[in-house]
Amino acid sequence: MKKLNIGVIGAGRIGQVHIENIVQRIQIAEVVAIADTNFELATTISEKYSIDHAYENYKELINLKNLDAILICSSTDTHSEIIIEAARAGKHVFCEKPIDMTIQKTKEALSAVDASGIKFMVGFNRRFDPNFSKVKGEIQNDKVGDIHIVKITSRDPGPPPIEYILGSGGVYMDMVIHDFDMARFITNSEVDEIFCKGMVRVDPEIKTAGDFDTSVAVLKFVDGTLVIIDNSRKAIYGYDQRLEVFGSKGMLGAENNKADNHFYYDENGKHESLPLHFFMQRYTQSYLNEINEFCESVFNNKIPPVSGRDGLEAIRIAMAAKLSATENRPVKMSEIE
Ligand SMILES: NC(=O)c1ccc[n+]([C@@H]2O[C@H](COP(=O)([O-])OP(=O)(O)OC[C@H]3O[C@@H](n4cnc5c(N)ncnc54)[C@H](O)[C@@H]3O)[C@@H](O)[C@H]2O)c1
């Protein structure tokens, strides 16, 4: 059996997660090349996993003849350009979220994908988390009936460095975008209108950077479902990732994953372990499932489970959210191109 040959562009935090999963846990694919502008990092990681090629310039990786697919795990501002080049070279693409920070560049990248006929998938890993995919499956089994309200809680254990925030596109494009995608995934509907209140409650520097660290969003979907998303850049008890789906037949939900399941009662009450600390711990299984699905799609010539349109819609919602929070008013999705 010939394995898929994969190249990874960007060997930072998330690139290393995907590399390790493919090298150690996926039988049908192998990583044959890495490119990172930090060449020392590319070399270190390629040596660690015995990968044949390490490049400083991603164009050399794209030009490799025997490459089947590329994972784009570099900084967001590089994604759309790399997608276009990879598509023109006929390589299938998995791209980390978001595709780009502008709608125009996202559309240009997706046009190149369509013109080339390559397979394309966006990295909304939470769809592949066992908790949330179980909830989705039970919705499809009609366990909640008509969905009336969805509540998503998504709070980080601490804010990233201010330099990261400055280049991130803001909290809605960088962080809440995962929750916007989760809302579309759960409701299987599209957003009609959004109202966001964004505040700075954690770090005044984030205000200086023109961003928010605390937000509540209310989304009305075209089918009438209401979704409430609450976010914070800092929850002192760890990474808080919960979901509740309320409908005509009942309520479904997912609690946090904790380091262990023990509990202890004393005169002060019940004590238990905190939620797993951050996304690298909490979403380990989702990253493996996600990249396995991408490899399977390419290997078996199937349509990947997260489309370019999913990527584009999440970006549109993030833009509407930012506009709503900035102008302090409800925003119709029809206002966003
Ligand atoms: N799905 C998720 O849960 C998740 C989690 C983290 C990050 N991300 C996304 O993944 C991307 C990378 O994030 P990260 O946290 O791994 O960042 P990171 O800074 O840790 O890694 C990015 C790497 O890309 C390299 N790079 C930058 N420009 C490059 C270029 N032109 N060619 C090759 N390499 C280049 C950098 O040197 C760096 O090593 C971002 O788009 C981010 O939004 C997704």
C-alpha cells in the first residue's frame, strides 16, 4: 500500500501536533517534508521525527514531485497565499483556521481551490471532539427535537502575549471563531443576525491593542434557533469548554474534561480536579480525529468533512461580531459581503 506523502508548512505549536499524530498514529500517511521560516525549528522537528526534507522556503516544499497533500500550519497571514500556490501545484490542502483575516483573500483562495479540483479542509478541530460529536450525533438521532436554544461557554485559562493579540485579527477572528463554527455545526443552520457585547475585564493592554477579552454574543439563526456564546481570555480555574442544546424533546450537553474523575467531600463541600488546562491537553483526541479524517478523505477520494464554505462563513460571522461589538448594535449577516 502506497502511503500518502504529506508536507507540513509551519512547525510551531499546532504544526507539531499534526506532525506527531501523522508520524506516530496514522498508518495511511507519512510526513516527508517540513517548511518553516524558522529553519532551525524545521530542522529540529524533522530530525526528531526522521522526516526526509526540511526547508526554510515553503515554495520548495510545494514543488516536491512526490507530495500528495499539504498541511498549512503557519501564521494566519500566510494561509491564503500558500493555499493558492498549493492548489495551482495540484496538492490537496488542510488549512488551519482561519483561512484568512479578510473575506476577499479567503474568496480568492477558495476560487483557486475550486479551479484546481483539489480536496480542501479547514481545521475546525472541535467538530471532531468526542464530546461534541456525540452531542451532534444525538441531535441527528432527534433526541432534542426542534432546537430552541444553544449555549456555548468557551473561556481560555489566560490571554496570549500582547504581540500575539496584535497579529491575531482580534478575539472574534482568533478565538471565538471556533464557537461560531460550533454553533453552525450544532444547529445545521446559518446565522441571520448577531449582537455582541465586548468588554476588557482581564488586561487593560488588550484595550490598548484595540481588542476585547470578554464577550457575550447572541446569535439568531435563520431557522429561529437562538445561540448564546460567552467567552473570556482568562478563567482562573482552567480551560472552560461546555455546550448545552435545549429543544422541544429535551436537553443535551457536554461538560468539561478533567484531569481525572475523583471527588472529595469535606466540611467545606465537594472538591474535584480542574478542567484540563488548555487546548493542547483538552483537544488532543480531536486533533487526531481531524487529521485522520483529512488523510482518509484524500486516501479514499472522499469529500473532506469541513469545507471551504464552512471556513468562509465562520470568518463572516467573526466580522459581523466585531462590527456589532465595536458599534454596539445588532448586525445582520446581509451587511457582511
Ligand atoms: N485549530 C486550533 O485549535 C489551532 C490552535 C492553535 C493555532 N491554530 C492556528 O494555526 C496557525 C499557527 O498557529 P500556532 O499557534 O501553531 O503558531 P506558532 O507561532 O506556534 O507557529 C507558526 C509557525 O509558522 C512559521 N511560519 C510563519 N510564516 C511562515 C511561512 N511563510 N512559511 C513557513 N513557516 C512560517 C513560524 O516560524 C512558526 O514556527 C494559526 O493560523 C492559528 O490560528 C489553530
